[in-house]
Amino acid sequence: MPGAAALALLLATATACANDVPKADWSRGLLPDHVTEQGDVVQSLWNGAWIAALATGAVVIVLIVWAAIFHRKRRAKADLPPQVRYNLPIEMLYTLIPLVMVSVFFFFTARDSQALTHVDGDAPVKVKVEAFQWSWRFTTTVNGKTLQPVAGVPVNDYHQGPQLVLPAKTKVEFNLSTDDVIHSFWVPEFLFKRDVIPGIKPDNPGSKFQITTLDRTGVFAGRCAELCGVDHSRMLFSVKLVPQAEFDQYIATHQAGSAQ
């Protein structure tokens, strides 16, 4: 999951408009600064995977160089070195070590994936996300009160797309749905994305996820990360995190049936 997010970020960096690519930092493994508690989980898993991969690569390079230098054929000796059919200790070593490595990766990936997909069901803010060719519709429910839906059209700048307003330091539950093709709901600062697949029932656990926003405000770009059609690249939106007081004002003016 985090690997997919990082790959998607790399591809977006190469193809997207400059104004919707978040700033990446080498200290964070080229990931953007996250705005959710779940981002801490992804960041930790991502950093750990890179550390393990670099350590493994360093060991492999050292062994290759060692073998090339100390076990090359000497010019003065035309004879072949001693030939052996097998070496049981070495074979056990290169079988057990990868097995242990894969097991460790699997444990941490399974643990963190479970944390990222866990939904408590008691979030005070719930958002119904409807993806369609080629934009989004957001319907927010706050403590049982439903706000007016926010729908968009294909745009070239995420500032012009539909905006989802959320409070900072709050648990938010998302329910994803679509009636046409597969889309993918992606806000880079969340550090993960979720596919929106047609045919999944609204109460299916696979259509839901939750985040807990950090105490950080601002406007963050969002997009569809799954090639879905001719206007896929224009399927842009934004998420605005605001203080609770400002969110309360937003609720007061956007409840269903209220005047704009």
C-alpha cells in the first residue's frame, strides 16, 4: 500500500501540473508531509522498508566485490579451483535468511495494513465520496446532520474542482462508491489511496476507510489515481482542513436546505 502511494506520487510528479504536486523531502523518503495520523503508520513502514532494502543491497554488493577480488582466477594457475557439488551450511544460509526477511516484511506490512483499513464506525464526520466520469461528489454528514452535496466537473486546476472541507484534529470516515468504472481516491498528503470500484455495496468494509486529521490547516490537492477515461487527468479536487470553529461556521451555511 505505501509502495503504491509512493509510485503514484512519482508518476504524478512526472505528468501532473506543477501546482498540484506536493513538496517531497529526502528526510521523509521523498514522501510529502502527511496530515493524518495514518500517515505516521505509512511513513514508518516506508522508512523501514527502505532501510532494510539498502542494508540488503549493501551486503550483496560487498559479497559480489569480495568474490570478484578474492576468488578470481590466477594467471599463474591454469587449473580450475576445487569443485564441490553442494555446501549444506551455505545452502541453508541463503534459504533461511531470505525466509526470515520476507517474514519480517510480511509481519509489519500486515500489521500496518490492518491499522490503515480499520474503521471504528463512530467518526463524528462521515463523507460519502461518489466518483464518476470525470469528477467527484462529496456529501458530508456531521453528527447525523447532512450537508449540501459538493459536486464538480473536469478542471485543469485543483483549486477549481470540488472542495471537501474537513475539521482538523478530527476522526473522519469515508464511504466510496461509483456507478461507472474504477476510480481511485487519492490525496497525496494522506500517504495512501483507495480504489473506488463499481458494484461494491455501500456497507461493504472494502468501500470504507477512516482518517484522523492532524492539527494542521491548509488546502491539499486530490486526484484520481486510476486511469478511468478521456478526462482522467482533469478529475481534480481539493481537501481543505480548517479549525473546528471555522468548520462549525461552514456547517451552519451548508446544511441541506439552508440558503447559501
